[in-house]
Amino acid sequence: MSIDVTWLSTWFVDNYIQKCSKLCPVNVSRLFDDVSTTMKLQNAVSAVIASWLDNAPVELWRALTLTVYGILLWMKDIPPRARACICLMTQLAKIDSGLSLYFTAIVFLHVAYKSLRNGLNEEFMDMLAHLLGENTCRKRCSNNSTSLLSLRKAVNLMKNAVNKSPGTMSLIAIKLSKAYLYRALECEDSQSDSICCLSNVYLAVLYYATGQYQTAIDHCTLVIKSQDHSQCSLHVVQGELLPKVDDNVDNILGLTVFYQHIARAALNQQYQAQYVSVFTTEFFAYYLYIKYLSLKVCNKFPQTSSDAEFKRYEICISDTEQLFIGDVLLFVSLSQLLQQKVYQKPISQQLCQLTMNPTEHNASDLVELLHKSAVEHLTIFRHIEAQEVGSIVTIVTTDFEALYAYKRGDYQRCLQLCTQNVHALLYVDRLYGLQTCREFIQLMDDDIVSLTALMLIANPDCRRADSCCIYITQLTLSLYLMTQCQLKLHHSLSSLAQTLVYIKEDHRKHPVYATLDRLLLKMIAHKALSHMTTLCKCTHRPDDIHTRT
């Protein structure tokens, strides 16, 4: 109670503000030598605030750099787990949206790197599922059914994919859904839990929607040939989970909702929501099976009569005492289509190639999608970085996009991006870079990978996590990709000569300890000079190379 405002204010100034002032320039800290009046104290405090505001971008840049480095170090030293990813992702999202984007990209690249070597295990699947918006770690099944748990994860991811706009993330969700469905089929309790049929139907739907009709029909066949469907009613096909199959199914789902509205409003009957917009597993498999046989799009497929299968479908419908409204509408619709011989065009235009070489869950396909999505996330992160710390360091936002364009052979696009980046970075004082860690190295070409490996073998000191040797500046990377694209696109001598001038200017900036930058520039300069010498010899102008360079 003896503490008053004056005493508290003096204590705060002495113990906090003056300590802050000592971190400021000398001309600011000296103002606290005399704070005998309120005006002098106010001026001194204002100077401290102004100094901190001026240094805020620098401090933010340092903090951002350390955090990005910490994420890569965490991935390297601590094998990531799904629960740990959830925790870290949650905390990063609270700090900055850009960091959560960066973390997502690094996890995608990490899973891609590991999956190509060791396959896609359940831990990686759960990590990806969480990043796609499905928290799989907290979900448990009351009967401890592993197959049912995998099925639920697949269903939630399918719902996630349907609700998302078409894009790389939705394609990853579909691929991951297939992986979970296959995992459900591999479980020992899949038969006892009557999940086998539903998993096969959902797999058929996913393959059907992407035009892989032969694989879809194989899964439908497993359902139709099943001897026991007594427990299939426990798990039904949920209409709201289905991706785009065809207009017919979409129309039927709309009619079922309309039917529910009529039943409730006009007939004053109560129908539970779960019995609307659903299909019996066996009947939906019959629909897809017959629809596939009716598609006459590639004469390489074996011609099988759809009429015989429709007869079996009709018998199954007739022998069932209680049907869902969706089952009835689906049967009537397919019957009319067969009678009128009206066949809808398939959604996919790549039908023949896909059906003649059907693939099950393919790790390489998922890895390609993970690479693409990671680059998309990293590009957005670069834009956020440029906005937040662009006044301190010049950052180009398309370095990962250029890397990915080069990786997939789009050399013209890569050259365009790298040329813009070189012009933006060539004469700036402070350059930004990226680390050649295992997550990023998979996006780079063999020459960079080989050079990095040789450097690490020759100089063990470069293997330290804090070593500057393992970084490549954005300018060096852009010049490397720019030269490689010019060589692959057979550019003129004058174009290559100008690039050599840029390489020489960049090499002059790098200190001795920037090992990878200097080696990479020397290597690409040697490549360009060798190519130019060969061109001059072919055109009988051996001295032209010296004149141009």
C-alpha cells in the first residue's frame, strides 16, 4: 500500500526502460543521463521506442531465419511423429501464418524423401492427414477395430477433398484416402467388421472419378462376388463423400434431398438424415460395374455383356425387403439408360492409357504431388517473407518455382523466372539463400547433388549444422539454373557470354567460406565456356570466344 504512482514509475524506468536504452545506439542511451524533468524523460523514452521500431525489421529477419533453421534442424535430429507435428503446427500457426506454411512444405518434402526410400508408413500417413485438416491422432474406435479406424480416416479425407476446390491438396487427399482404404483391406479384422465391401466401393469410386475404369471395375467385382452381404447394411456409401462420378449420381443425390423435403413437409413424416443421400454398398458397386461395361470408349477392352450383370442387379434389388430411396432411383436411372442406349462420356480423357496400365497406390505419384504442393506453399511463404523483411534483405519469391520448373523439364519457364531473379539480385548488398538439406536437395538436379556430396566428403567441417558452406544464395541458384536452361535451349554465344559476366560479378561477392556458392559458380562457368568453345570450333571461329568473354 505504500507504493504510489511515482515510486512505481521510477522503478519501471530504472529497471526496464534504461536497460532497453543500453541496447540502442549511444546517442539514444545518453539521453537517460539526465531525465530530471518529465519532458526529458518523455523525449528519452520516445527515442528508445523509435530506435526499436527502426530495428524491428532486422530483429524480425533474425527471428525468422532462426525459426526456419530450427524447423529444418528439428526434422533432421528428431524423427517427426504425427503428434509432435500437430503440436508444433498449432504453435507455429499462433505465431505467424507464414511459418505454418513453411512447416507444411517441409513436412511434405520430408515425407516425400522418406517414402521413396522406405515406403509410406502409417505415421507418415497420419502426418499428411493432419496437414490436410484431418486430426487422425485423437480419433479412436470403440471396438478397437484397426480396419474401421483406417476407413474413418479415409472417409474424412474424402470429405475434405470434396469440400476443397480442385487443386494439388485435394489430389493429395484422394491419394491418401486410397492409401488408408488399402490399409483397411490389409487389416486382419476387415472381414469381421464388414468393412471390406465398403472399402472396395470407395476405392472403385476414387478410381472411377479419375478415369481408371479397369481398376474401378476390379474393386467392384470383389464386392459383387462376395458371398455374404448380411452385414453390409452396417456401413453404407455416403453420397456427400463422393467426388464427381457422373451427372446421373449427382442428380439422384439431389432428388433424394428433395424427396426428404417432400416427406417431411407434405406427408408430415419424419425421416432421419442418415437414411437420405446414401446407397447400399452392393447396389452401388453394381451400378459402377454396369456403367463401366456400358462405356464403349476403347476397343481394346474386353466386350462383356452388361445385360447379364443388370439381370443379377435386378434380382438383388427384388430380393431386398427394405431399400434406400437412393438405391431405387439409381436402379431406375440405370435401367432407363440401358433401354435408351444412352451412354455418358467418361470424365477423364486419358482413359485408354490409364486402364491398360492400372496402378494401385503408387508412392511415386504421391511424391510428385507432395513436391508440387510443397513448392506452392514455399512460394506463398516467400511472398510473406518479402513483405515482412523486404526492407532489410532482397528476396525473390520464385526460386522454388524455378527449381520445380527445371525439375520437370519446363526450361523456358525456368529461364524466364531466373532471368528476372538475376536482374533483381545482381547488384544488391545482402543476399538471401536456402540450405541444401535433404528436404530441398530432392528438388535439385544431379550436378548440385553431386557437388554438395563431394564438398561434404572433402571437408567434414561442412557437415556441421551451422556451417555456411551448405547454403546457396538465391542469386547463385538463379545463375546456375539460368545457364543450364540456356545450354539446354541452345542459346547463342552472346547470350552465354552475358551470363558469364553475371557469374563473374556474383563470384566476386562471395567470401571464401561460401564454399558451395563459389564451387557452383565455377562449375557452371566451366560448362558454359566449354560449350562456347565447342560452338566456336564448329563455326571455324576459335578466337571468337576470347573476344566475347
